[in-house]
Amino acid sequence: MSKKEYKPLLFTTTIRNPQRFKAFIDVLLQFDGKLLTNALIDEIIFELVARKLYTPLYATRTAHLKEKLIYDDVRFSDKDTAEIIANSPQDHKEAGFDKGWASRFDTFYKFAMELGFVFYEMNKPIEVSETGVKLAKSIDPAFANLEQQVFLNAFVKYQRDNPFRRIQHDNKPLVLLLQVIDKLRGIYGEKSAGISR
């Protein structure tokens, strides 16, 4: 049997863009300082679904709910949200969390914890960090400049070997990228474009 392979760098794609990331942190900010329990997770999930930040397939496949998805700035009603959650069981399990919505919560927020925006653990208070607060604040166009600062700060400090991941290797992705670009400029000159996508 061959040795198990692993990826030197892997970022989760659970939350695919910064706009959603900010909104997810904004929701969690409402629960800052509260003890994380399954009941509280249910409240958080309810808010995520009501705000259409997470849309289970049931909502996209049910005519009266699908119509309401068009209006991004209008929440689902409490009745619609309860219907969506009741008809969207989560067959998902994460270590330290019950199977179902509790594990889905961990999937949503685990990377935010790796980046230092939040800290949570079952039966302990949720903590949204200063950078997490700034990221949520950047939803407001008057504070949009904070988004870039927060992510730059997070990725400069980010290390694969951190307390929230069990991995067999260690690197600092942004530092590694900058070193590669520097080496390429040494080979191809200062006008080198660096790395293409």
C-alpha cells in the first residue's frame, strides 16, 4: 500500500468569496460571547438561512421558495426558514460536533477560525476577534477599505501548521508565493509578470 498523499496547500471552498465571508462573520458577531451549544448553533443556522447566506437545495427546488430567492435583500420569513431547515437534513459529521447542522456550522466557520477572525468550541463562548469585527464592519461601503487590510493581515500570518488543523507539513503560503515571485524576477528580470493564473 502506498503512503497516503497530501496536498501542500489547501484552502476550503465552503465560503467562496469575500462578500459571503464578511456576511457569515457578521451573523456570528450577533452571537459573540454566547456559549456555543447545539441550540445556539440552530439559531445561527436559522439566521444564515433566513438571510440567504446558505441556501439548501430544498429552497432551490421548491417553487414558492425559489421565487423568493430572486430578492437577495429580502430575508426568508421565519415560516419559510423553518420549512427549509426542516426539509434539509445535513448528512455531515465534523470532529467535536454532532452530526447534522452542528457539523455544518463547523464547516462554515472553521476557515474563519484558522484565519483568526473567530474562535469557537462547543460549550465555550464564541469569540469574534478584532479583525473579525473589522471584516464584518467592511460590509458598510464607508469601511470597505478594511476588507483588504483584514485579509492581508490574515494571510501574512497564516501558517498551514496551526492549532486548528491536523496536517503533516508546515508552510506559510503567502510568504512562499512572494519568495517564488522573487526567484522568478531573479531569473526573468524585474519586468517579469511573476506567476500567471
